[in-house]
Amino acid sequence: MTHRLVHVGLGGQGSTWATDALPPNVDDGRIEVVAAVDTDPERHELAERELGLSPEECYTDLDTALSEHPADSCSIVTPPSTHEAVVETALAHDLHIISEKPIADTLEASVRVAEKVDAAGKKMGVTMSHRFDRDKTTFRRAVEAAGDIDYLTARYTGNVRERGFYADYVYEMADMLLLDGAIHHLDILASLADSPCERVYAETWTPDGADYDGDCTGFVTLHFADGTRAQYEGSYANATTLNGWGHEQFRAECDDQTVVLDRRDVERFHADAYDVGNFDSIGKGDGETVPLAKRPHWKNAWLIEQFCDWVDGGEPMPTNVDSVLESMAIVFAAIESSETGEAVDVQALLEDARANA
């Protein structure tokens, strides 16, 4: 089945959807983009060029676009504060939804979105794309084969101190690191632990010289129900880019292996391959190289493929809206922890959000 899709949002990440995520699925006959929507008409030319739409198929108003173009699904790539309203409009037109993360800009709004989708009997996926990048998928499979996990670490550190690299709203977000960047990294850690996150402690801040309205640097510690721990370091405002976007470092300490992803390379270090007390230490290139996984599409293009398979009656995609609520709860627990200086009970926070949504 070819899914008729209306794409909403052509700025920032939305432009990447138009150039990289949607076209492979169009070429595979999986989707047909029947219209595009952006409140800035100057962005419509991108949809015309990359998605083959006519000027008449590009709109500034979503309701008009959906009224004039019958569709099966809607893709949402707009600022998080607008997601709930766009979801409501899409559901009013009886559409399934695939949305860029986060679900919404607050945990309560995220819960409301999930409840509205469920009440409408529709399907909604959230593109936690980083988890489905080639290197992260390779790392996940290596970790799954390495035995029980003791603890996990992740590091994203880059120099994006000045405005202009991202869309303006990213620099204006109150909790930019956690809501726009770390949401991906914490989602990966949570999916690797594969156990409910019980407790989060976080400290975030804005370093001197970083042109962000909200915090863009921080540490997060996570404790999972099965005893697994995780530690995250993230910054958009370091002097250098040691592990920039898409080139992060993840490490899993397992029963008899250390598995490392560093700048898109994956290695295994077996306990019995090194002397006890190896004070000379080992580093990148000293382990067993894990070949990168192979498949036709990665990241958002792969997630769109999973979404279409789900809508066609297949298994729910791993990043369905209900599942992603857990990752959202971790992020908002980290935000609360950074504000209060106290560790936060993640599941209690999620239950409170359900009660107050």
C-alpha cells in the first residue's frame, strides 16, 4: 500500500525530512507526499524542488491542506510547542501521525497527545532517529550479545556556541540540551537498559560565552529498575568537538566485555584478552572491530518505513507514542532535577502527568 502523506514543517529539521527522510520512501513506493505545509511561504520552494509538489499543493494552513488533499497520514516536523495542536488537526481529519521528537513541549502535553491518539483509534510514531542510526544499531546488537549490563555511559560534546547553526527556536528553548539533544541520547541509554527508569539526577547550565537562552550543557545520572546505571555528559558549548552530533561515544560495561561506540566505530574488548591490572591501558583501535550493520535506509527514513509497516497491520514500531512517553518522562525528570537539585522519581512523575493531563 502506498500511503498518502501530508508533510508539516519545512524549516530546520523539516528541511532534512524533505531532502533525506521522505524521498527514499517515495522512491520505494511506500509513501506519496500529496501536500506540504509551512507557515512561511518562502519555504514552499523546497517542497516543490525535493518532493515534486506544485505550488498549489503547498500551504500555509494545515486544515486547508488536509481538507483539499485526502491523505492517510501526517508527518509533523514543527517546534515542539505546536505539536499538540497539529496532532489535534490531523486526528480531526482521521489521519495516522508520525512526528519528530519530542512528543510535545511538556510531559502533560505529551500524555494528552498519546491519550488523544488512543481515543481516536489512530497510530502515532515518534522519530527518535538517533537510536536507528547505523552506528547505534550496530552498537545495540553488540551490547545485546555481550551479556548483562552493569552500567552505561554516553558523551556528546561539541562547539556550537554561537547562533545561526540551528533554527532560532533551538537557541530560545528553556531546556535546550535536554529537550533537543539529550532526548535522543537518554532514549538510547533507556532502550539499552531495557528496564523502567526509576530515578534521575541532573545538573544543567549555560557556560559563559554560549549564546543560548536555556541550558546547553549538563550531566545526567540514571538508575533503572533492574539495577543498571547510566551516566550522560552533554554540551553544545565546549571549546572543541570531541564527540559531535552523530559521532557520540557510548560505552557498555557488560559481564565479560566492554563494548564501545566512538565516532561511529564499534569495538568489543573481551575480559580474557587483557592482563588483570592492565595499567598501560587500552584505547580506540585495540579492541575487536564490530562491522557496521547493513540495510537500505537509516534514521528517519527507516522509521518512516517502520511506521508504514505498522499502519499496514504489522507490529507496533519501537518508537510508538506510548513507548516514547517513558523517554519523555526521563527528560522531564532531568529538567525537574536540574531545577530542584534533587533526584526525581521518574515513574511517579509520569503518573502525576497522567493525572493532571
